[in-house]
Amino acid sequence: MMKKITEKVARDKAIEMVMQAYNTELMTTLLGRLEENKPKMLGANTARDHLAKALERVVEVCALTD
């Protein structure tokens, strides 16, 4: 996926975009766990691959420029 991203933007920009998306994934997960009065979801304790989700987000953004 990183290759797809670097084809659209420079290497340094690709790294920056993925890092920002990764941080967003982490924060979204952590904030969801901290929310009070949020009903527990089935399977909520399953591990998420934050890096894969971050890469998917950035690839989707890059696809918008096609």
C-alpha cells in the first residue's frame, strides 16, 4: 500500500500522511474506550491493526486525486 501512496506523493509526504492517519486510528480507539455510557459492543476486545487501517485511509485519500 505504501508504494501506491508514494506513487501519488513524495516519500516524505507519504510517511507524514501515514503517521497522521495512524495517530488518528489510535486516538479513535482510545477515545472510544474512554467514553462513558457507551454500550459495550460484541467483539469490542478484538485487536485492531491500526497501521493497516491507516494505510487504507491514506490510499483512499490518494485515490480522490485520480
